[in-house]
Amino acid sequence: MILDPIIDLFRGQTITIPPLDGAFRANNDLEDALIFCDLDRVDNLGIWKNQTIASSSDTLYTFSKTGKAKELQKYPAEIIAIAVSASDDLVIALDNGQLLINDRKAKLPASTSCITAVSFAPDGTLWLANGSASNPASAWVVDLMEKNASGSVWKKPPEAESFSKVADGLAYPNGLLAENDSVVVSESWRHRLIKIDASSGKVSNLLLHIPGYPAKLSPTGDGCAWLSVFAPRNRLIELVLRETHYRYDMMSSVPRQFWIAPALSSDNSFLEPLQCGGMKLMGVHKAWAPSRSHGMVVRLDASMMPTGSFHSRANGNKHGTCSAIEHDGRLLVAAKGGNCILALPVSKTGESQ
């Protein structure tokens, strides 16, 4: 009888990951997609002056219609986020905590040093996501392993001189889709989409139990949205996140690229975890194997429910999909782990034609 309460503490503690089924059903659409441009660690796609732009480390590029990259400008730190207003104002967030609006430094609150996403609402309000109060955006994996929830969301109306906080206590807000009266936020470490009311700061759930770590959001032409998922969830990583002493020992003694943690790319070194057992069999990397990295872009309807998705599976290399935009009838996807921009024709259902 004495043991029953102790046993009950562990009942229901099985580690479960949402399956890749329904709208998340796995496929090879990203792996088989046309490569629009090869670009090292490409990230943060946008449309500026009717041109496709993208970042790669500290450099901003534009592209011809055939995918030829042309350098636009270098910045003093890695580019973390991009936003473009209806009047083509260009906002660039850097890993050093700076926010540039048309190349002029914006005034920021002291606590916003980890800008992960920026987005303009139709009325011109600029929204900002601060991922963490203790780590820069480039140290996102540290923030996850520390299990932080110190992120916040801010806004600055066109007539305002400074940003005001709308919500905090968020587990790494990593993508924004702004409306006049609210903003949709992808919360990476809680694997969900939420909506935050612009006036009250009230948070409501939209989409829970995403089978990966959500990143940037972007609108479609018909009032829906695209969601990039930059890495998968798996049972081993979920187990490590529960083991505090093991996790901090790993962080202090193992090089960061070999942590049991999500990654933008994998299978690049024999020192990486997750290489034996179900991952490789007789030298063949299985598509359904557990993996630290993958590629996924999800089509969302107007209520932010998933209707379809594109994938690069464990045995592919178009991984680390941090950003996707729709332009000229195509979906452009930045595969940061795959060092390329992909182009897919898209139907209204979110499935490749």
C-alpha cells in the first residue's frame, strides 16, 4: 500500500510525440523540390520592392527570377529576422540586439536583446518577438536546454516613439503574423501557435502539439498562412529535457554541436548522437528513423489549423526550414541546414501540384 502512491507518480509519464499524420503526414516534397538558389545557411526570406530577399549570416541578398544571388548589404552581426511594410520599409533584426528600420537604429527597451521575429500589421504597427531574456538568438539551443520561458512580444504603433510590452513569460516566441487587433505567435519550446490580443495581452491557444519546433510565419494570398518548422521532436530529446542533472552535465562537458538536442542539419559527423539502432540499418539511413533535424513547412487555414505540409525526412538534407514565403505563385522555402532556397508550385490545399 505504501508503494502505490509512489508508483502513481510515474504513471502516465510515457514520452509521446505527436505523429506525422493527417495534415502533417510525411512526404518527400521538399526533398524533391526544385532548387531556386544554393546559398550557405540561407534564412529569413522576404519580398522587398517586388524582389525576393534573403539573409545568409550577416549578408542580405536579392535574387533574379532565375535564382542568381546578388549581395545587397553586409551588417555588423548575423541577420535574425526581416520584415517589410506595405510601403517597403525594411526592418532588419541582428543577433547583437540591434533593430534597423531602413538602416537606422530603432530605440529598443533594454530587455529586448534577442529579437527573433518582426512583423507589420496592416495598420502599420510593428510587432517584435524577443525570444529570450538570457540568451541571444544564435544560442537558441542553449535556451531550449535551459528550459527557459522568458520570451516576450512587443508592439510599436506608427505614431509611437517606443515599443510597449504586450505579453511575456513565453517559451521562445519565434514567429509573428500580425493583424490590427492581435498577433499570431509561434512558441517554439511549447510547440504551439497562440494568439495575443493587442489591447489586453490575453493569450489564447490556436494550435497545440505541433510535432516539431515552429519558427517563422508568413501570409498567403488568400488569408491563410505558412508555418516553418525548423526541427523535429523525438523521444530521446524529450527524455533529456526531463533529466536536469544529465542535461547540465552534457552542456558543460560536450561540444554544443554534439548535444542531444534539435539541430538544423545532422549526419555530418560520426560523433553526433542518434546514429545507431533505428537510424541506420546496414548502412542505409531510414526515412522514418529518429532524427535531430528535418524540413517541414505547414499550410494553415484562416483559423490557423493545418491543412497540408511539405517535408524533407530523416534521410534527406533539405533540413532546417526556418522561413517560407509565397510569391508569384510559388512557395519559396529557406532550408538553412540544406544551404538552399527551394521553390514549389502550390495549390489551395497546400499540396504540391
